[in-house]
Amino acid sequence: MADGVYDQESAGEMHENASKSFSKESDCEIDFREETEDIKDSTLEKLANKLLKHNFILTALEFHTELVESGRELPKLRDYFSNPGNFEKHIQETETSPVLPRTSSVQTFDSLDFTRYSDDGERQVEERVAVLEFELRKAKETIKALRTNLTVATESDPNTPTCGSAKSIVQEAAKPHEKRALNFLINEYLLSNSYKLTSITFSDENDDQDFEDWDDVGLNIPKPQNLLQLYRNYNRYMYLNNEVANKEVQTDVISSPAEDSDVCIKVSCGLEKKQLLDQITKLVHERDELAEMSEEKEKLEQRLKILKREMKLLKMNSATERPLASSADDKKSLDSADAQEYVIVSKQTDSPVIVNDTFVPFKMGSESVDLNQSSKSVSSNASNEQPQKTERVVPYEFQKNLLSICQTQKIDEDNRLIGEITDIVNSQETVVTVLARCLPHIVPNILLAKREELIPLILCAIALHPDPKERDKLLNILFNLIKRPDEEQRHMILTGLVAIAQHLGPSRVEAELLPQCWEQITHRYVERRLLVAESCGVLAPYVLSGIRSSLLLSMLHQMLQEDKDDSVRETVVRNLALLLLYVDDADKFTKACELLLLSLEDRGMNVVDSGLNTLLPSIAVWSFELDNLESHLFPHVMSVTNNHFKVLNDIPLPPVLGSVQTEEQQCILFSRAVSMLLPFLFVTVIKSGPYVENPDITCSSPVEFDVDRLPTYPSSVLNPSVIFGDGDELMSAVKAFDRYLSSEWYKPWNQHDWVTAELLPWLHSIFSYVNAQRQIVVHALVEFMHNFCHLFGRPFTQKNIKPSFLSRLSLEEEDKGANSSRSTYQDATIPVYVAGVLGALHQAEDRQELLEFLQDLLCSVSLRHLPDSSIKAALTELSSNKAYHELLLSVLWDGVVHNSPLVRVTAGRLFEILVGVVSESLLRTRVTPALVTLASDPEIVVRIATVPAFGAIMELSSQRDLLEKAHMQLQTFLDDQLYRDQHLLYVEIIRTFAKVGPNTEPKFRDEFVLPRLTALAAENNSTTNETKKMDIALALLEAYTAMSCCFMSEQLIAEAFLPGLRCLKSDLEQIAQEYVDSVNVMIQEFEAKLDLGRSVDNRPRTLSVTSPGSMEEMKNRVTKMFSTRSTAVRPNIPNLFQRKK
């Protein structure tokens, strides 16, 4: 009853208040309009004051511009911007800080933050100026962008077109801000509908626009709802426009149509515009109301969720459904001091607490929960067993306070874990759903070193979760789970990604996995980028073909070009090889070749090796499948190789350190690349022969088949049997190939003709670019040709390769002049033919042919006065194989007993090559007797030719009797009066001493080499012929430079080394002033060593003169004047040279 009376009184009061307010409303309507205008003016002034007060100058300027255009200019803003003094900055000169201050630009800070820890304080002012210039340039760009984006509201435009010009508006080109607005809405639509890859591509194509900020579109442009809302509003507009058009036709009854038609159209358009504005205003209000209702709905849903959680808590902790004994009046609202939100967590027992047959409620918020209502429902998981009840009667308030004291743990009701725990009992969610919801909270609380244990859980949740958005979150967690995943952790992640890809299918891999890879492509940590590169390789079989040849290929291409870490580029190359196995778009073959060249020209050697060993075979097998090996891949690689060899040919000899070495390495690299393509070419040739379709044509031509018919390769992907597909079928095809080519005459086919007509001539041009003295390049070409002949077999070599070389060498044409063949005897053609072609054939007649060719070559080079660099290179390559030592010694012995002294001279020089490679027995029985024979030759030039070989014995041999013979022979050359005036002999001996001195026995060097050099230097002082004096002086300078780094005693320095240097200095002052400084440096260094030894009493007699500091500088200066000589380590021979008593 009381409530009813209260309601009636309240209703009466409300009615009176409403009547009074309604009567006052009409009276105040006019005053309200006037006050509104005043309020607007005062608000604008306050806003202007606030902008100027807080130094928002640009915003105030924009505000002032808009007010001027709308006719409501404020005097304060006008006076401020018309006064130039407001924009003059007064700079106070302060002391320059030793630390470069941080700038407002994050990018500038990141790039220059290292200067905070730099010890170089002199450049900080310049760096500060550079930073300020950058900031100024950036500010100018910002102002320019603001001016470009500056737009004016359409409603305030006085030139707003009428309805009659609507058609022309549609036909006009889109304005810049309109285009940016459409781009923003389109990108927003793509993101909201899960077109992530399309959105990424769209953003890349419009990189000048920020799609995260609507203000980037332009000023004073309100943001529409979305693209879908615009489309729906367009339909409504078309419907409204159609109705207006119908009404417009009925008004055409004016007597003066020419003049009144425009007036009618303007009036109707104005009405239409007003109606549209009213509708827009109404829609805006409805939208705001709808937004408020949505917010209220969310709050109510949140409250409902909390209440449901409370109910579940009560159900979980209740054991019976008995109403409380006390009445509702006893359950009053709790005191405000006890209104704290908490949940009492029991730790005593798992069974509910029952006192006086009454359950004590949990406190959930500011009001108590009535258990008469909450206890009506029983949890489905509750036990059927009823607990024992007690007959005690305990007051409810006492129970409540005692529980609050005993169970002191209080947890905030917003605690996420409490909510998860309470929902488990009655939740219908699967384990995957709960796992996906909890993982984002679990991961940050686990140590980085142990997070790999979560990988299986995350992968399971990703594979089984039904919600794409949740899967996207979990994938992001997976890629960011470990800060810097090591190789094992990356392998686990990749294995899981493959399993997920098999489960999800190509479309979901494209939509969910690849965007995560794309986001990590430029990550700061190398391990993350390695994971991206490896992901592209392992996911290649599980994506659509178009994605493989576009997105994945582009990602790896970008990383290969832009990544600065060698390990990342190496991994990219390996995964490119995997990716290209699944690319079936033939148009991408050219791009694959470009990527191959990019990897082969990389600065990292590991990247180059990966390109050779993985990417090249992958592209080659693709070319083999496309049947364009001879038409595309080979010409592409051959062209680049040819360019490198041309550059090498233009570099003069002797080699210069730096660029030449790099270019030589490039030539060797690309010759290896062509060599690695040969197995694919060989398989193509043997599979396309005429014997394949007609096997009977090979039956009449039996041929022996060696076990090692095919060469072995370091990589299995280069094995011809792997390329062919079946080892047995390959061997059958090889046998048929050899039989067919072994016949007296056979009909070639296209692939065969390409090898003979294109590849072999190209190889001869490559050989002609290489000087025979470039030993490492010659060796690479010899290996290439040896592999070529071994792979294609003896029949092909005999009938195609050998004739091509012989026609170029023209050894059989005796009437051909020397000048016409001189270039062939200087390039790599002869060593490649001798060691690469003839050395690849192992039958008896092949060895005999090799022996005869070398004998003819020795005579031709000697008698025709040709350079001996080619035959030296050929013997050097053959001597590396012990099987050819006897053959080479036979060739040289024939030269020793030849009638012509020219041939004997060449043979004597060539013995130096064999001294260091033949066995000790051959050195004793074959080499030394031949040298002794030449040393007693009637011709002095022949004797002089043996000096380098005797010097090599002194340097490399360990046999006592051989060393004594060499020593006695060299001593004879120097002491015998017969050689007194032999200038060439002295020059040769000094050069030999320069080469063998640092590596020979110290006793031989100290007691023979250095004293003899001093004697030669003193004798050279009295030489009157300047040319001879120059030759001896330069040879002595080279020898003393080599000896300066050897261990010498003080007595030896004073008695032998320094006197010889002073004699050399005297000669150089007369004939070669440019070398005097180098000799002076050596003299000063060794004099300083002597002075230091005398000043220290307890210093030992011997002193190490290994030159530090300026001595090293002197050595470098002198070494640059001479060609680099290869040295070998000689064994230690103690007490070999002893003084005779």
C-alpha cells in the first residue's frame, strides 16, 4: 500500500513539472536562438585563445582560414597572424653539449643514437647540423603534404553545382582527396573481409598513403561508415532521385519555358537538397542513438556475463538446495565497509560447508545474492551423494563473519583465471577453444629458453581451431614465440607448419600462413629472417601454383637482393632451389636464371657455393624438363662466363693484387658452373640419339665398358644416374652411345651437333683468353676438360674433341710460320689439351700419343724460339699425378741427349718443375744424373740452364749426397775461372739464391749464400757496363730483401749482410736512385740491431732480426717491385754443412 501511494504522488508531481516546463518552453524559444549565437562566438574565441596559448600555430592557422572563408573572422587571430614578430625565433647561444641531443624524429634517433656512446666529440656539431637539416627538410615535406591534402567542405563551396550539372560531375576525373578516400575505404573493406594478401599488395601499390590514419586523406573530410554503407545509401539515393524526376516533369506548365525552366529546376533542386539534408541529419541522429544503444547493450551483456559467472560459482560450491531458514528481512544489504568485491576461496575441504542446513553465500559486488533464487538450479556435475546435515542452529551473520575471517584470500572478481575456472564446469567449449584462449596469457610467463615446449600445443590449437581470427592470433604467437630461434627450434616450427599446411589446404595456407611470413621478412633478428626463408621452401608444395610463382618467388627474390646477412642469403638460395622444383610457369624460367647469376655474383662465398650446389642443379633439371638446355640455360651461362674471361684477358701480367685476383676467382667460378651443367647436357645427348629408337644399329659395334666409365661428383644431384632417373637404364644408354660413336662412320643428331659446333668452339675461345702463366685458372680449365672427356667417353673424345684441338694447334703443318702460332703457345690451349684431353685417356696407345706429343712440343718450342710458358704449365699439371712421372722424365731425358743445344737448354729449365714432386728414388736415379750431364755440357748456356734445378734440390731435398752434389756444382759455377765473365750465369745464381735462401738450411745460407752475395755485390761496383750493373743490382736487391727476414747473428750482419748492402747502395746511387731509400731503410734497421746488441751487456750473441715496424714497411715497399714467388717449406737438415778441419 505504501508503495502504491508513493507512486501516485510521484506521478502528480511529474505532471505538474511537465506542464510548467511546457509553458516556459515557448517563452524561451526566441531567447534561446539569440543566446546560441552568443555562445558560439564566445566558444570560438575561447578555442582560438587556447590554440595560441598552447602554441598550436598550424592548427590555429587552419582554424583562422576556415573562419575567414565562412565570414566569421576573429580579430584576435587576424591580429596574431598579421604580425610578423610572432614568428621570429630568438635563439639563445648556449654552450654546446658534448652529447648529441635526441631529436624528435624516431628514425633520426635510431640512426644516430650511437653517437651517445662515441668518443669522437669533434664531429658532433656537424652531426647536429645534419640532423637539424634533416628535420627542416622533413618539416617542409610535411607542410607540402598538408597543402596538397588541404580540402574545403563541399557545403561551404559557393560554386556547388546544381542538379543540372550532375552528369558532368560524374564524368570528371577523380580529385586527389577523393581518390585517397576511396583507397582508404577499399583497403578497409579488404581487411574487414580477410583479404589480407590483396590488402598488402594494394598498400604497396599506394605507398604514398597511410591507410591507418583517415586524416591522411584530407582536412575537413568526414569519414563515411564503410564501403557497404555507401553502396546501400546509393540505392536509396537512386530511388529518391527517380521520384523527384517524376515530379519535375509535371511542373513543366510555365508559359515561358526558356526563362522559367531554369528557375523551376533550381527550386526543385533546392527542395531536394533540403530534403536530403533533413534525411541525413535524421540518419546521423539515429546512428548516434544506435551507437549509444550498442554501448548500453555491451554493458548489459558484460553485466549479464558477470551474473552468470556468480551463479556458476554458487552452483559449484553448493551441495544442497535448501532455502535459508532466516527470512528475507534478515538478509539486508551489506554495510558499505564490506562492499568490496571478492571471492572467498576455500582451502579446507573439497566438500561444501553446511552450517545449520544453510549455505553461506559468496559476496559478489555491492549487494548480496539471494540464494533462494540461485539455489533453484542444480549443477549437472554435482554429486548425487548428499552430505550429512547438522541439527545446530547458528546465526547467519555469525557464519558470514567467521568465514570472512578464516578464508582471508580475496581475489578481484575481474581475475581472468577465476572466470576460466568457473566456466569449466558447465562450459560446452572444446579443449582447443580453451587452449587458444589461454595460450596468449601463458606464453609471456614462460622463460624464453623453455618456450619451445609450447610449440606442439600452439600447432595443435592452430590446426584444430575453427575461428580464422583466433588461428591468425595463434600463428602470430608461433612466429614470435622465441625471440631468436636456433636451428633445432626452427626445424620444429617448420615441421609443424608443414603438418598444418597439409591439414588446412592451399587456400588457407595462402590466407593464414603466408601473411605471417611476409610480416617477418625484414625482421631485425637474423634467426627470424632465416625462419621466413625456410618457410617459403617447405610450404612450396602446399600452396597454389600461382602463389608459388608470384608471392613466394618474389619474397625470396627480395631477401636475396636486400638482406645484408650472408647466412640469410645462403638459406634463401637453398630454398629457392626447393621452390623452383614446384614452379610450373615456364615464363618464370628467365627470372630463375637471373636469380642464379645474382647468387653466383654474391659477395659471400657460402652464398656462391649454395648457388652452385643447389640452385644451379634445380634450374638445370627444370631446363632439362623444358627441353631448352641448349637454347636457353647454356647460352645464358656461357655469355656471362665469356664476359669474365674477356676482362681477365685485358689485365696485363704479372698479376696485380686486388682486382685481378677477384676476376680470376670469378672465371674459376663460372667455369665450375659450366662444368656442373655438363651431366645434364650428357643425359640430354644420350637420350636423344638415333640408337634409342633403333637399337639394332649398335649391335655390330662392340666396345669395352669400364667400371669407372662415368666420373664421380661431390653432389648426388649431379650424378647422371640421378638425373636420368634409373641407373640401369642410364648404363644401357651409355653403352649404346659409345657403341654408336665407335663405328667408322655415324650420323650425328641435333644435340650432338650443338656440342661439336657450339660448345667446343666456345671453349677454344675461352682458352685463348687465358695466359698460360695464370696457374690457378689454367688448373681449373684442365679439370673442366678432363671431366668433359671422361663424361662423354673415349669414342667422343677421339672423334670430336681431339681433332678440334689439333686443328687449332696446327702442329702437323711444318710450313706454318712461328708468328702465326705464337699466341697458341702462350695461352691455355696446350696445357688443357695435354693434361685435360690426353691425360684423360688411359690406354697404352693414349700414353704413347701423349709421349710423342710432348717430345714434339719440346722440340717445337725450343727450335722455333717460342715461349716456354705453355709447356711449363703442361708439365706442372701432369706432374701432380704420380702416374706420369716416368713419362715426363723420359721426355726430358730425350731433351738432354738431343743434338740441339736449344732443346737441351729447355730441358734443363724444365727439370726444376720435377725436383719438388718426384720421389726420392727418381730424384737420385733420374733427375740428378740428368742435371750433372747438362752441367758438363760443352755449351755454357746449357750449364746455366741447370742452376734453378740445382737450387731447387738445395731447397727441397733431404738427401745428403744430393745436397752435396748441388752445393759443389753451384760453388764450381762461382769459383771456376771459365765462368768469370758469364753475366747471365751470375744473374741466374743470384735469382736462385733469392728464391731458395729463406727456405734452405741456415748453415748453407750463412756460410755460402750470404758471403757469395756480398762478393758479387762488391764485384759489381767495378763493372763499367751499366746494363750489366743494373741487372746484377736489381737481382741483388731482390735477394737481400728476401734474406732480411731470416735469422742472422750479429757477426753475420756485421761481416756479410751490411757490407753487401752498402755495396749495393753505392751501385743504386749511380744507376737507380728510386731504390736507394729502400736500401737505406734496411741498412738503418740492421745497424740499429747491432747498436742495441752492444749496449746490453747480458744480451746473448745472437739476435732475432725479425723486422717489426719500419722493417716490415721496407719489406712491403721492396716486394712490390718484384713478382711474387712461390716458396715451399724445406725439411730441417741439422749439421749438414760442416767446416772441414
